[in-house]
Amino acid sequence: MTLGSKTSFSALPNDALVGMFDSGLGGLTVLGRLLHLRPGQPCIYVADTARVPYGGRSEAEIRSIAAEVASYLKMQSCQALLMACNTTNALALDVAQEHAGAPVVGLIDSVAKRLRGRRIGVLATPATAKSGAYGKALRAANGNIKVLEVGCPFFVPAVELNDLGSPQLRAAAKSYLQPLLAADVEAIVLGCTHYPLLKALLRELIPTHIELVDPALAAVDVLSELLAAPTLNSKQASAFSGCRLLVTGDPKAFAVGVERWLGFSPKVEHVSLQQPG
Ligand code: DGL
């Protein structure tokens, strides 16, 4: 069941455990949004840094990763899965749904229902752009729409290395934006959860009338509709009190990124997901 689109679902308790995963730092933009709206929400975030980036991998690899991580989150008793990675959302939403054993809230469907306009640009990983998933979802929600999807292979590795504006990155960004600006788009969807971390650079390179759209906002709203309203007590919880962070690569390096982007010093646990052999 996809919950970017509205499907009837009995409400989950307000303290339902929410599972999330991404290849690395990007999904923190979704986690940050969730915990801003619902401080203290119990959640498990898996950063699969041992396999970052996902966006240059084959469809088969991406689908197998989605199966592994969604199954792991099911074993942890997650009661909902909030997609924090567009690449697995684009190529393996059905796989995540099959393995999560819980409602799955997608980024792509969620934002497609909300976006209006006639010419929309999408910046995404090469795998997401090639899949055409944004174009399909946006056209399904709003038939009369032109969608241009551009793959941006330099962005995720740069963000993971905390390069947010080197001359090389700036040149790459200009070349990715060029066809969107030439098509006079009204909005640009940040179709990879790492890209909101490059918002300052992108904003500098585009005219002010073009909106930059972060799908996390729509997806977190869709998830919130599934969860019972926060209680008075839960509203006063500290944002990260219910959050577990797991990483397949180096926990220390990831903790530095979390501190940088979310402003708290987390405990990060190492987890091994890949089946032996
Ligand atoms: N942040 C993820 C996404 O939204 C994955 C990026 C990657 O690892 O290539 O697509």
C-alpha cells in the first residue's frame, strides 16, 4: 500500500515507531522535518553509508538494498516506513512495501499530489532521473504538466564529503540547472534527499521566482495524517529523545554529519545488513 496517495488506514498510535533509511546524510533532511513537527517521535534511521551512493547503482542492486533494509526495519518492529531516499522510492517502492510489513509513505507520490504548475524541473540521482518516476507521478497527479528530470551524479558524493560549494561543484550545478532554466521551469523539485543540503548553492544559481521544492515536507505531512495527534507530553519532548541512529559504515564519521546538520551529538550504532555470501 502506498500512502503518498491517500489510502484508508486505521490511525497508528502517536508513539508508533517510524523506520527510515537512506544511503547516508540525505535522509536527515526528512528526519529533521519529522522531528521538527513531532519532537520525540520514536524512530529508527538507518544510514547505509557502506553503500553510498545508491544513485549510480543498477536497478537490481537498488531493489535488493530496499528489500534488505525494509526487512531489517520490520525486524525492529517499525510500525510505519517513511521513505527518506528518493532512489529506492523511485525504483523499489513496491519492494519496500512488500518487506516493511507496515504502511509505507513515499516522497514522490506525496509531493506529486501537492505540486501545481505547468513546467516543473526535477534534480535527482542518475538512477531516479533515468527511472522517470517523478515525471510519471507528476503527470498522473496533474496531466497538463511538462516535467524535466536531470540526473546529478556529483551532488551526493560532494555532500557526503561536506563540499557545499567548491568551484567544481558549482560548475556541475550550473550544468545540471542549465536545461531547467532554458525550459523556464516554475519550480525545481529536490528529488534526492541530499539536495536540500545544497539549497544555498542552488538558490544562488537560479532566479528568485523559481521555487525549490523539498518533498520531505509533503511526505512528513502524509505520515502525520496516519499517526494519532501528539499528546501534550509528547509535544514537550526533546526532538531526538526517541531516535535511534544506525549506520552500516563508520559511526564516528556519521555522528559528525548529524551534529553538523541536525545540531545534536548522537549515539550512532553500527549495524550489518548484508547477508553473508
Ligand atoms: N539520498 C538518496 C536519494 O534521495 C540517495 C542518494 C544516493 O545515495 O545516491 O536519492
